[in-house]
Amino acid sequence: MALPSPEHELTDRLSDDLTAVVTAIHNTPEKVVLEFAGAGSLALAWLHRVGGSSRTILEATDRYAAASLTGLIGFQPEQFVSRGVAVAMAAAAYQRAQTLAEPETPLLGIGCTATIATDRTKRGQHRACVAAYSAASLLTFDLTLTKGARDRLAEEQLVSRLIVRAIAQASGLANALSVDLIESETIETSFQPVTLLNQLLAGSVQTVTLSPTGRLAADEPITTSAILSGSFNPLHQGHRQMAQIAAQTLGRPVYFELPLLNADKPALAPAEAIRRSGQFLDYAPLVFSGAPLFTQKARIFPNTVFIVGYDTAVRLIEPRFYHDDPAEMQAAFAAIRAAGCRFFVAGRLKDDRFLTWRDLALPDDLRDLFDGFTEQEFRLDLSSTELRQKQG
């Protein structure tokens, strides 16, 4: 039996509770960029229905085409309706807000991705994932709706109320907006302090680990593992296959590592790091670090096998990266060896020849620190740069 729809929320008069919450939102200092896909347009209409929306809304975009959504988040998701996509949308919205608002303005990025009832029967679940990103925290809301219990309008209203609730909670309002659920339905909510990433950049913590379930934790011990480090902009099938085969070959759990500091580039902003992290939710653990150099990584992650690409391995043994000082190069590898770490190399195609770790010009005293995939074990001629060019 379908639930009744509050039709007055489509007229000039909103329900009293919705009016009160939207009014309270407009009286907070937060300014919002809203990104939604699949549902959520009523939330924008309600925010505008109550006077004062110019104090709240900076911009709102309906990402209905798949290309529009992937252009926003920077990667092609396996599932468009997922927590990871909502998180990436919210982080991208926050970055957009930074370009629109005055400095020191409290900002919110809101992302919603949903699939609800339409004019045809959908095989999958009706679901909504909402995320709210601020400089201090990341809030997520995950709701699976009971199919057939509501019509499209009622599902749209439910998702839109969830968005308004997310804005209210992220703005620090104590009285969250109610969302009418059926007995079997629940909203899975998560709160994570993204200030941990600021602490990482400040050097007060060494690592922040994001679990596949979305939990952030500082300085969790990671030893006797394998780590695949990269920028993951985007994470692609080559990364996934490399990690899977390395785990099988090495018999170790594989972590992905995203350094926020890079020897040759500006530091990665927390919002950008969170955007990229959306690719790892419900997939694999991701470690944020402030260690761009492998000597630094070895101190933080002892007894680790570092999974690297062929080009990275070449740079590791080039004297120019050690100021052409043999003593400096020897000291770096001595520190890596003392930490119990070594390298596992993935090959690459170059000038019509596939090169593996066996083609590296390794000094004799470093051969014990390098091993790798054979061409038969792993070969995928794909790069993040090529993927960005195709998606761009």
C-alpha cells in the first residue's frame, strides 16, 4: 500500500517542521554548494521557498547525465548510487564553494546520488546516498527504500528531506528534520572528523587510514603488508588488478596510499583527498600520509613491500635524484633495508617493448630489494593521465 504524500510541501505552504528547519539553516553562517543526481530537486525548491536562501545557497547543479556526474567527481564509478560517489560529490561541491565564497566563510558541500521510482520497473533497489562535507567533518547518510511502498513523488520528498537534514546537521543545528520511514527502513549515518587530514598536513599525526566502511583513524599501525602508492586521479582497473595480483603473489594484505605531500607538487588539499577517497569506499583501505619519499614511507610502514610502477623504479635508482651523490643513494637504500622494506615492480610498455623489473639497471648491492610481476602475471597498458584525457 502506498504511503500518502504531504502535498502541501509542493504548494506555497511547507509543513511547519520543514519551514522551521529551513529558516534555521538560513540563519546559520554556512554557505552551501549542492550537487544532486537522480533525486533531490525538491530540497533546492524548499530552500528557496523560505526567505533568506541567498544567505545559504551559492550554487546548485542537477547532474542527471552520467557524463555530467563523472565530470564532477573525476572517475567512472562501478555504481553511480553509492556512498563513495556521494562523498566525492560533496567534496567536489566544497571545493567549488571555496571558489565562490569570500575567504573565512563557513562552507558546506552537499552531494546526493539516488535512484527512485520512475515510469518503468527498476530491477535494483531504490536508494539514496547523501554526504555533507565541511572543513571539520564528513557526514554520510545511506537509505534503502522499500520498493513499491511509495510513488515517485513520495520518494522524491523523502530524499529531499534527507538532504535538508544533512544540511541542518552539518550546520550544527540540533533539531534534525524528521524523515518518515517504514518499519523495515533505516538510515545508516556516519560522522568522520576530516580535521585529521589537517593534523596530517601539520605533522601532528603520521597517517590517517580510511577503512572501506568509511571510518577515519589516525596512526593505525600498518606492518608486514604491501602498499600501492599513487595519486589515484582516478583509480583505474590497472591499480585494482595490480593490487589483486600482488596480494596473491606476496601473500600480504594490500593497502593503497595517497600522500598529501609531494616532492614536486603543492600539497593535496583535504577536500581533494576526500574526493579521491570516494573511489575506495566499500572497496579497499586507503592510507593518507605526509611521506612523499620512500625513505620516509619505510620509517612509517616497516616490513612493507612497496608496489611501484616501472618508471618509479627507474627513478629510484637514478643518481640524479640523490644529487649525484653515491653516498646519499646508499644511505637511502640502507634505511629502506634496515626497515625491512623492499619493492615489487609492475612493468610497462615502452617503444614497443614491455619492460619488467628484470630490465632495470640495478646495482648488485640493490638486487635483493627488487622483485616484480612478469608480463604474463600483469600487463595493462593504461594510465591515469590517459583516463583523465578521455573523461575530460
